[in-house]
Amino acid sequence: MPFVNLKELRQVEPVPGFHLRFVHSDAMTIAFWDVEEGAVMPEHSHSHEQIAVVVEGEFELTLSGETRLLSAGEIAVIPSGEPHSGEAMSRCRLHDAFHPKRDDFDVPRTTM
């Protein structure tokens, strides 16, 4: 499917306060997050490379033991296997790119 309307994608909440819509290609996944203020992403790691972009708001990210407050326009490059966690210091919009494709985010494309 070459064209996608985000409003038509089903939204899921894999972690309390983290609302997710995503798009897959054959080799990568893009995640579109709407995050509630104060929501916490517990520390985790995965085999995927990840590039995290703060589109709106402020997000405190801890990566390999280093904590940074990221605001709109700031980006974190998260290597495969690196432990990371975060907290929304305000309501946020985040975009994440993952390689390879996140098969664990495979939810049907249906309207909410």
C-alpha cells in the first residue's frame, strides 16, 4: 500500500499513556506516538535499530544510563540492543523509525 492516512490506522496503547499508530514497509517500521504527560516507558531493549524524533513537547530519554531532556526537533539514535526508557515531561508527539521491520507491532490496519 503506497499511500496511508494516519487517521485510518488503528491506534493501540502498548504502554499506559503511549498511543501508537504505525506503518510497515518490507524492511522498516515507522511509529507515530501521541504520549500523555507523565507517561513512562519502562526500560527495554530490542534487536532493532531505532531513530527517535521529538516532534512536539518534551521527552526525557535515558539511553545506556545517560538521561537527556529532548524537545521538538531533537533526535536520538538508539543502537540495536541498547537499554532505553523515557518519560513524557509534557504531552508529546514522537516519531520512531525501526530497522528491520517490527513484526511485534503487527496490528491490523483498521479504523479506530
